[in-house]
Amino acid sequence: MLQYLTVPVTPFQQNCSIVWCDATHQAAIIDPGGEIDRLLAEIERLGLTLTQLWLTHAHIDHAGGTGELSERLHLPIVGPHPGDQFWIDGLAMQSQRFGFAPAQPFTPTRWLADGDTVTVGNETVQVRHCPGHTPGHVVFHAPQIDRAFVGDVLFAGSIGRTDFPQGNHEQLIHSITQRLWPMGNQTVFVPGHGPESTFGRERQSNPYVGGA
Ligand SMILES: [Zn+2]
Ligand SMILES: [Zn+2]
């Protein structure tokens, strides 16, 4: 069985998630934006072995701790999609602009594409490319537990910003309606910020994509 624990990190309260296979106790961290020591303390408290880092996109609050954590523990970095290379190149600028400690540069060990899968222990998770908020944004879908880790694509009652360089509102709406909704109304999603919700609830009541 796949399990997860969401730990909000950084001044932006970014929902970093620790996901693990409870048969092997192997874990991955989705979006280690910062507060690395706190994340490692949780990993230890849960009795897990951290084996990899997964990225939804390369904004500083999601990716800022990736380089340091990867170097410290020799962990592979999986994702995001190559469309976010320019955001990775711009991490130092992002750190400065948002008052974060300087982010250590990194190169993903493996880029992700739509339809890929990633594996932690015995558990396989599906990858969907969901551009719009950033061009290389991906989401991680775990149908075995009806969960999706969607980064800044969709929030409870809102959607991701598209006013950044290479943001695209139409593309974002397309990603939500064509790639998230087919995961099913019952699917609970963990957004990049704020509380969880279900796709069914958002389809009914989200003012940006309700009825879409
Ligand atoms: Zn973002
Ligand atoms: Zn964010």
C-alpha cells in the first residue's frame, strides 16, 4: 500500500509530501522546497528510507531544497518535465527575489513526460504532464489510493497562477479538464498549497473550472 504525509514547508506553506511503500518502507519526497532537516526528521520518525526526490515543477517553494538534499544523501532527482529547465536555471534569481536561502543548483537525474510512471518500493505512480502554471509541470497520480499530487495546477476553490513567464491560462484549463478530471470525481488531490479536496467537488464548485 502507498501511504503519504504532507508537511507544509517554506514561508509559502508549500505542501511537500512524503510518499512511501509500507511493504518496503522506501520513501520519496514530492517537492522538497525547503526545511530539509524537518523533512528528514519526519522520515526518521516514520522509520523510512528515503530513496528519491520527485518534482512537480521548478518554482523555488517546490524545488528549493532539491539540490542540497540530493547532494547530502546522494538521491536521484526525478522530474519535472524538460519545459521547466529555464525555471531550474533561474533558481538563484528566484531565491533572491523571494528572500529564500540561496538554492543549490541541480540537474534532474531523469526528466518526466506524460504517460511515464515512477516507482517507490513496490508502488507505481502515474505521471501526467499538466502545463499552464509552468510549461514543465507534472502531476503524480496514485489510483491505488485515489490520490493525486497536483502541485500548483489546481487548488481547493482556485487554480494556479498563469502570469509568470511561459504561463498559459488556456493550457492550464485544458490540463485540468483533460488530464485531471478523467482521474475521477472520487480522487482526492493534494494541492501545492492549502487543504485537500476532490476533483468532484471542484467540478461542481470551483469558480474557475466549475462546470468545465
Ligand atoms: Zn508554482
Ligand atoms: Zn507553489
